[in-house]
Amino acid sequence: MAAKIAGVEPDSIGEELGLKPGDRLIAMNGQEIRDVIDYMYYEASSDLSLLVEADGEEILFEIEKESEEPLGLDFEDYLIDGQRRCKNKCIFCFIDQLPKGLRETLYFKDDDARLSFLMGNYITLTNLSEEDLERIIKMRISPINISVHTTDPELRVRMMANPNAAKINEILKRFFDAGIEMNCQIVLCKGVNDGRHLKKTLEDLAELAPCVRSTSVVPVGISRHREGLYPLVPFEKQDAADVIDLIEEIGARQKRKNGLRGCYPSDEFYVMAGRPVPEEEFYDGYPQLENGVGLMRSLQQELEEALEETRGDDLPRRIGIITGVLASGYMQELMAKIWQKFTGLEAEVYPIVNHFFGERITVSGLVTGTDIVDQLTGRTLPERLLIPSSMLRAEQDLFLDSMSLQQVSKALNRPISVSTNDGADLLNKVIGRCVS
């Protein structure tokens, strides 16, 4: 096993050694390199040996350097020994709810602790060996993002269909004792891990503060493709209100004790309950934005700050905002804020009903190109359209159904811009000029 070098930074130690793309790093300080975490760990040594395969020969380099001085190497793959698959059969798994015929990569279930550290992925801890656990502790791989769902061992096994799921409290305690920082998430299933189970889980995780830095609670996504799967039911308005009340109560206790709430409902619960999202200070610096916790408040706050620094005008502008049903009312509110300074703005919000996955799926990140085209074709559209970046897959221009942004733009005969989850960028795209 070896790590194939993809690039060498100019004027780096790697360049001084004569390393080049295509060479393979076999070992550092006599230890085989399994992934980029191994590389990062050993790179911090001041006395370092590198075993490299170059032009068919193995060469051993002995290096003395400052401990924090980088080698300047980049690799083709962060996970040299391959990505680890999920071994669970969770009752709420969204990948199991995908229709057939999508591109193959969408069906891959990863559950790799290394991706938690490197990419922010959430992992279940069910496929970690004792060696893996010791490595995390030894190398101080932190923070780790963990899909907890419940701290009741028996319930967790039932929810994940994996006997290893019962070890959750033991592993969390080991990480706590070692000072490993953790962010946790709970996918909440009505009648399964909510109510008293949710209360106990949040209280258990609160006992592990400050190592457990934050816990998000998000509602299970239920698509229309659930034939033969566990009979999940959606949360209703009162259910969402009850969830919010419970989380806010426990969070308030943590705030008084530790200075941070520590647990947060996702924005989706507030929309379902018909309640406004909390103010900025509620979110303690937004530790769970990627799970949709505080995303609406953060975007609004950034937009308002950008508007304060921007000179308005009355120039005519027309734009269409394409979004999921969940965020449509919120986006209308944001457009009204922009209109107060840019009075010539005509912004129409187009909430796209999710026929592809089912109408219960309302988030923008699961809107497909097919549904956009089907629902907007034939309508009188403004000159420009705007979508959130969450609709597209990372580093690509594809929607989940593999339609490209260019295909959707061509079908609607309109240019489509993409806005990031940043209020200044949203303002920039809406008014069509740089924010100053």
C-alpha cells in the first residue's frame, strides 16, 4: 500500500528531495501510510524518515526539520486503503429511499471515521475496531462528528440493525476521557426515539460536555420510495412544537451550567411548528450549520449586515428565486428586506414541490432538475433565475437526478446563477452587482 503523490509545492522540502507527481509514499518513520491522517501525524515530527518509490526504486530519505514545517506533498486520494462502507441497516436511511436508476455514486453508504475528521461527515462508530479507537485517541483525531440517534443501547440496535450499535456509550465515554471533541446529531423518528428517549439522550450527551460540543436534532426525511421499509410517519405541527420545547428546555439548563446550550433543533422543526427561528445568540456561534441548524438566521443576519454596507437604488431588476417548499416563505421575507433598499426589484419566489422524492420532502437540497423544469416550463419567467448551491452536488453542476445546471438553464431558456449559503453572496446575486 502506498500513497500516490499528485503534486509537490514549489520551494518545499518535497521539492528539495526531488519528489514528483507519480512517486509513491510507502512509509513514514517505518509506519505504513494508510491515509492522509497518518501523513499529517508523522509530518509533524522533527526527525523523519520517508520511504518512497520513485521510477521503480525504493528510496529512503532521512530528514531533520522544524516540527511544524510541512513537506509540501499532495496526494491523489485522501483514503489510500479505500473508503469504508456503512454496515448498518438504519430504519431511517435516506439512501434506502432513493429511486432506482440514479448515478451509482449516490447509493454508496460511507461510514468512515477519517472522513469525519477530514470532511466533516457524520459516522455511527459501529464499524470501528479496537485498533481504530486507539488510533483516534493516540493521534488526537478531533473533532469527531457522530450520528448518535439514541443513547439507549437496545433502541439503537433496533434502529440501526447492528449489534455494534450498543457500544455507543462506552465509546463516547472513552473519547470523553481522552479529551476528544465531538459534535453529535440525532435523526429523530416519530414514535421511535423522540419523547422520553430524546430527553434521556440529550441529558446523557450533556453529561459529556464540554467534549460533546454540540448536538443537532433533525427530523427524519421520508420519501415516497419506502416499499418494504420501516413504517415511519411524519412529524406534524404539534409534534414539532413539542420537540422544540424539550430541546430548548434542556439547552437552557446547559446554558446556565456550561455557558452554551449544546443542543439545537434544526430550522425545519421551527418551520413545521410555525415558529420563527431563534435569534443569533441562541446558536452559540453556529456549530451545526451543515445540519441545517441556524442556517436561516445566519443567512438573514449576513444579508442584513451586507445591506447596511450597500447603497441602494431604484433601478429595475427582475429575478426568480428557485427554492424548496420549506424555505419559500423565508426567502420571500429576505427578498422584502432587499426591496427596502432596491425598490426597483421584482423578485418572485418559486417553491418547487418535490414530486421526485415525494411531497413530504421539502428541503431545497433535495430539489431535482426534473421537478424544476416540469414546474416552471410554460410560465412567464423573469430574465434571471437563482438557485441555492445546496441543490447541486459538491464540486459538480449536477442535481440529484443527474440533470446538469446547463440542461435546466437550456430547458427554461434562462440563465441560472448559484448562490452560496452566505447573505452577502445572496445580495450580490439578486441585485446583479458586487456588494460594496
